[in-house]
Amino acid sequence: MSTPLYSWGRFPRRPQRGHSCVWLDELPAHLNRVIEDHSSSLPYGNGRSYGDSCLAASDQVLHMRSLDRLIEADWDTGVLKVEAGITLAEVLAVAIPRGWFLPVTPGTQFATVGGAIANDVHGKNHHVRGTFGRHVRSFGLLRHGQPEMACSPSVNASLFCASIGGLGLTGVIHWAQLQLMPIRASQIDTTTVRFAHLAEFFSLSDELDDQHEYSVAWVDCLAKGADTGRGVFIVGDHAHYGSLEVGKRAKLSMPITPPVSLINSLSLSAFNNLYWRVHPSQRTQGRSAYEPFFYPLDRILHWNRIYGRRGFQQYQCVIPTANAEAAMGELLRAIADSGQGSFLAVLKRCGDMRSPGLLSFPMPGTSLALDFAQSEHLENVVFPRLDDIVRAAGGRLYPAKDAHMSGADFRQAYPAWERLEALRDPSLMSRFWSRVLL
């Protein structure tokens, strides 16, 4: 019996049975067998989606992780063709020594390329380079009962757009051609400064975002009163000199899943207060290896276990620019009142670079993301209050992180859902899609 697969948040706790194949040319027959045996399925990468978007309605997934090979590489132009199960870390391991980097990367390097496309991930440089989908030149798509096809902006263009951010529902992405970004060194030159309240975050962002490739802020999710929205602002750029060294940090690990969450209001308050105070009150230049800058949580393997057996949910929203400052203040006050949240609460501005994807999450505005230990109070009190604020401000939630969004909120926030549904492979169905539509 194979080890069951879960989403990263372990909520909803719906174990999935993974069906793997080793070679690309085996995939069509493999897909046919799974569909014939179980009626429907869903591609599943490395399990880094937080909610139920990576869970098949049938609980039978196509486990793509074993399709992890580099197919072609042009190191003069930075164009890479890879199998969809390769992780971003594995791409970086071959690209960095040759002077190339991912133009867009999310907060984990352990996502697969197929998953990055299906969720149209974004990163700290959305204001400069948009989403991951903008840097995908083409990919292979396999739909049940149909010949394999290539998709690009000019070939099968409607499926190309629907599959970027399409949550794995339009077909099985099995290879992808990516355009990488040239770098001179793998280190990141940074500027760090703490800020005292939310208005100061927006002032810093207005001043610094356009001057730097990367921009992000940690925010104290429990601060109240005049301190609401205080945090640490960090901008960065790829260094002009240094080594092209691949990350070699020793990894720690959370060895067990405790019966209850280790995150509570006391530990969270103490950490947040200390973390804010140890950072400089004046702008301070530094240099960081790329792993701690982009992927701070990746150092702790299985960090999701810290939330206990009930798992956790991430709440990630984006609020349009006109309403962002007021709505973010409301959200942070509501979160502080709840006494819940995570050590890593991320606040950042999104730019106006449009994604080719139909259901891409970012919009011009401000995004907030943080984790909550799963509880009835979270579902019945905290999330409804946050949802009301986001809805009133014209914002939306991120399907790749979601496990609770109502169908009405999803359809309002993502009006292109009907176009995706019209192009969905009928043999592919997720628990997310059935929840918000069916």
C-alpha cells in the first residue's frame, strides 16, 4: 500500500492515493488506466498546495513527482525544457552555476514546475516581472481521450491561458519550456528596516519598490493600537559580484506531529515582539544567500507538522490599491483581536503586470498571507470576519492556499471561471472545484 498523500496544510484531511509513472511516453496509457478505474483524477506534484485544490474529488491522484528530468537546455539563452515533476530547487541546482535564476519564485523551492504553472505562483518581484506564467514559453498538455498537444501563446492559445492558474483541471501538464533570468551571483544584496505601523509600510513601499527587484515585509499580526501593522521591510537585488553557489544550508526537521498546535498566543506574541525589536530601526544594507532570502521556511523540513494533527489553513488575500490601506488595517485588527496567526505573516504589494492565466490571483494592490491552526473558532468566527472585509474591499483569496472560500465569493472574484469550466478536462476534478462550483 502506497503512503497516502495530503495537502500541505493537512486540512481538509483527505488522504490521496498516488498513481505514478516513470516515463513521459507511459503517461497517456497511465492516465487512461486511472480514469477507467476511478472515473476521475487530478495531477498532484509535490504536495505544496495548502488547501484542497490539489486533492482529487475521487481521492485518486496522478502523482507527477517521478517525472523530474531536464529535457533540453540552451545555456546561451536561458531556455530550459523540463518534465513537470521537477522541483524549483532542482531547476536552480542546474541553472545557478551557469548564471541563470528563476525569474519568479514563490516562498518554497520544493514546488514542482507543473504546480507552479497550475497555480500561477508569484513572488517578491511581482511588481517587476509578474507571475510565473509570464515566463512559460510552452508546455505539453495531455487530456483524457485526446492526443498529446503543445500549448503556447500562439498554439492552442485558449488552453495555454486556461492552464496557467487552471489548478490542474484543463489537462495534465507533463513538460514545460521556461525562460530563465541571467544573474552574476546567487547572493542577494538587501536593505532592511523596521517600520512602526501600517502607514509607514505603504510609504516605504511607494518609495522603494520601483528601485529594487524584490520587495516584501514581515508584519506583526498581533500588534494592536498605534502599533497595528508594524513590521520589517526588506528589499533586495541580485548581487553584481560574488559566487554562483547553489544553496547548501543544513536542513532541520520537525520529526513528529504533536497532538495539538505548538503555535499559541503566548509563543506568537513573544516571538513577534522579539523579532520586531532585533531588526534595525535605520536602513541597513546586507547580503544574503538566496535560500534564506526566498525560502526561509524551507530550512525546516516538515514544518507544517508544528500545527498539530488538525493541520492549519493559510489565509492569503489581495486587496485592490484604492482600498488596500484601509482594508489591511481592518484585517490586521481583526487578526490581532483573534489572538491567532503565524510567525511568518507576509505583506507585499502586487504590481500591474497582467498574467496570461484566466484565474491568476494577483491584482494591482496589496497581499497579506499568514497561517492559522485549524479550529472551529477559526472557521466560524475568524474567517467569516476576514472574508467580510475582503469582500467589501473588492479583494479575493488565493485558490492555491484556500480550504474554506464560499462558491459565491469565488465566482464573484474570478469571473473567468466559466471559461475555465468550459475548457476543463471532464475526467479531472478537484475537491476545491467541486466545493466552489458544484
